[in-house]
Amino acid sequence: MRLTGLLSLCVLAFALLTSTFPSAFAQTAPPTKGSKEDQEKLQKALEGKALKLLDSTLADAQMLKLVENQALFQSVAADLLWTRDEKRARSLFQDAVNSLTLALNSSEPDRGRDNTYWIIAQSRFQTLQTIAGRDAQFALDLLRGSRPVVPEGSDLSYGTHDQELMLEQYIAAQAAEKDPKLALKMAQESLKKGVSLSLLRLLRRLQQKDSEAATHLAGGIVKKIRTEDLATNQEAGLTAIELLRSILQPTRNDLDAPIPGQGNAKVKPLELDDETVRDLAETVVNAAVNALYHNPGALIEVQSLLPELEKRLPGRTAQLRQKLAEVTQTIDPNTRGWMKYEPLMRNGSTDAILTAAADAPPQMRNSLYMMAAGKLMQAGDVDRARQITKDNLSGADRDQMLARIDQLTIANAIKRGKIDEAKEIILRLSSRDAQAGAFAELAAAIMMTQGDSKLALELLDEARKLINSPPANQKQIDALMQVAGAYALVEPARAFELINPLIVQANEMIAAAALLDKFGSGQGLFKRGEMLLQHSFSAANGPYVQHLRKLTSLARADFERTKTAVDGFQRNEIRLMGRLLIAQSVLSDRLGKDKSPNQVFFSVGTSILVSH
């Protein structure tokens, strides 16, 4: 087998690991019978098992070689214990931050570009983010008391300052959820040091809780931006553009998005006085005219603001257009194409996009046709979207768009209760793997919305026949995991039957990857013979993040069997991580926080949300 193929299989193995036990994306367990009192007793007993497992896992994790791995266990455990033993949780959080900071300061200055340094820095960053979700002031105190020592003249100094500032302002945004006044105070203190895009997250949250405080902070941000050198401070320049966009084009802004947990309620856009808006617009235009924006994406955003800028600064837009035209000629053709068609793709009608696509250069044509088809799908005109796709797209783009259309059609049929219609569409899908995944999705939707376990099992048995055993490639593993995830909602024992044989295969893949890393040919997922857990999870999270949602009900359905499955992994650090996540699935008060009990995600490529 080629090395690249083996490396890919290693990542798949870790995906299997993370899907085998519960994770941070856990959904509710299958419905249980019995009185409310009986269910409360069962839940209490389950939590007792999970707490015992957490204690033993945390103790064993102290024997791990890597400080970043030890800190990960401390951080997750502290988060789980916060509502049960806050004093112990605070101590664990502090130990995690202190050990990571010590590891950073122990790194040799000339190894600043070594990946290990940045992995530890990222672990500290993520730990402080977790703490901020519990107590923002505590997180800020730990941040300020644990700043890494950066040698004078080191090329780390600039990037470290930016990261620390961004994290400070991120913590302030977290504080806004519970204490808007504290968040405003934190932000004002941090604003003296500089501007980061994290401030825009804070503005959105403040606007939800205290619009007057948000307006006050926005004015302060504008004043600070005007003092920055946008030629060297690209972060401030991007923040200026995004803030101006949120004011001039509020319908495009996240500030107008629904508020999590509050149904369809929306946050009103920021409203600043005309003088402040003009000052911000002048700053953005001056930076663009003087060619201070080196990021093509920033130029695209400035160009999209031209109609509104013409109303605010009519005397400057001619010069701005000329400068944008000059700069546009110096950038690559693909980016130029996006700049030309971006306003049309954002605001144009379907017919206008189709007209432009016919005359567009080849590198833009497919994107325009896909955009038109997407708009039609949103409008509910699935048949026309399908016809445009078949007539104008080819290859992977055509397959991807047709798959999306099929997914939407199946989802619509499920929502209307047209199970036979959904089955007919599934049988027309091009591959057995896609059919299996779609049947699993249909079974899960039926179980969650109708509770018809008999029909769900029939569909899953049909799906199981479509999958090769053992799976031979990534798509087959994806399909198998979808089927196993659906079985977990209906008959958990069948899910284990599918998963357990894969653990043996996963062990072989992980062992091979460790050997490759040892001889310098791996992906850098191991250090001193131990898997970098935080880094490895990040590496697996991209295309495999959907697996983290599949089997999260297994520990609640059968705690001991889930633990036994996890103990089938050969590497100690992976077994410990599995046990930690089992405990998390039972004890966490954050899982499924913003989800309705009657929502479930299953994917055939792109997730379809089925709600009742």
C-alpha cells in the first residue's frame, strides 16, 4: 500500500475511534420505559458510573508522557466537574494552564517555528476558551497570569501578541452571555491594546443583551481603528471592513441572524451616529485608496460596499473605483473573476446569474451555475435546479450538486411523511454506499419523529445489505458508520456488532501510522511515541466530524459494553481518551444545548436536518 493511502487510513482509524464512543456532539439516548422516578434512579446510577470512570481516567492520564495530553484530560474533566465540584474544577483548570505555559516557556527560542510549540500554544488557547465558558473573569485572570515569555527580538513576538489579544477579546465575548456590563468593561480594557476580529463576535453578543452597550463599544472600536496603521496591522483593517459592512449592509451581517435558543428572534443591527459611520467609512476608503489591503478578500469586501459608500462619501468613490481597478489588474485571474461576479452572486436573481454564466470565463462558469441551482433549491424549485445541473455541469461538480438535490428531495419527502416516495428516490441514487447512508438517515428520522422501531429496523436491514463487509474504502466506512449510528437509536446491540470488528482494523492502521511517524514519514500525529490527542482530533475533524454525532447514545444505552468496546484499542492514550469521552457523554451539561429533542443530524454527504 502506498504511504499516502496508509496515512489516509490512519486518519480514518482515528475517525472510527471518535465515532465509537460518545463525544461533544452527543444526542439524547433512545427513549426509555418506566416511571419518571425509575428513570431518575437510572440516570443517577449512570452518572455514578461515569464519575467513577472519570476519576480513574484522570488519575491514569497523569502517567502520559506529553504535557499537552495531560492538560487536555485536566481541562475536559474540570469542565465536567464544574457544576458538581467547582473548587476542584478550578484547581484542574489552573493546573492545565500552568503546565502548558511552563511547557511553552521551556521551549528553545530557536524552535519557534517547530510544530510542537504551536500545538502546545493551541492547547493553552483552547483550554482558556473552555474556562471562559464557565467563568470569563477567571479565564481572563489565568490568561494574564500565564502569558508565555517571548525572547526579545524573537519572530514569535508579533504572532503571540496577536493571539493573546484575540483571546482576551474572545473571553470578553463569552462574558457577554451572562454579564454584559463585565463584558463591556473587559472589552474596553482590551481595546487599549489593539483590535481583533473577536471584537465583532463580542458586538453581536452584546447587541443581544444590551444594545446600548454594543453601540458604545462600536464607537470605541472605530476610534481605536482610526489610530492604527492599517498598512502593518491587517487585523485592524479587516475588522474595520467587517464592522462597516455590518452597519451599511445589516441584512448580510451575523448581527441579523437568529439568536441561538430563541427561535426566530433576530438581533437588530448596530445603529451608530452619522459622524461615527463617516469616520469609519473614511478610514476604510483611505486604506483602499492607498493600497494598504494586501488581502484580495478585503478588496472584494470593499468593492461590495461601493453602492453604500457612494451615498456616504460621494466625493471619494470615483477615486476608490479607479484604485480598485488598478489593484485588480495585479491579482491573479481567478480572484479577479470572483471580484467581478461577487456582487451578482450575492444579490442577483437566478435568471441574471444564468445569463452571466453563459458568457463567463470557464473558471467561473461552473460556480455561477451552481449558485443558480442553489438559489432555486432554496426557493423550492428542485426540478429546475436539477435540470440546470444536468444541462450545464459535469464531473465532480455535477455529481455533488445532484447529490445535494437528492438529499433535499429526500428530506422534503420525509417531512411530508411520504416514506414510500423517499424510498423510491433513495433507490435511484447512483451508488450502493449512498443508498445505504440515505436509508440510515430515513430510519433515524422515522425513529426520532414517529417512534416506529419496526419500520426503522426494516430500513436499516436493507441498508446493511448494501455495504461490503469489511468496508474497503472511506466511503464504505462512512456508510457503515451512518447505519451503525441509526441502529444506536433503535437497537444498540446491532450497532456494536458493526463497530467491534472495525476496532481491530483501526488498531492496525494506528500502529502503521505510529511506525511511519517514528521514521519521519508520518503526519506528525505522534511525539515521543505518544499520539498528540488534541492535534489528532483536529486532523480528523474535517471530513469526519459527522461521525462524532453518530453513536453518542451508546454509553447511555449500554455503558459497560461501550467501555468494553473502547478498551479494545491497543494504545493506552486512545483507550483513556475513549473513557474520557464516555464520561463526557453522560456528565456534560453542554451537550445538545441548542438542539430540540426532535432534531437529528445524519448525512449522505451534506447533513440534512429533519425536524418535527
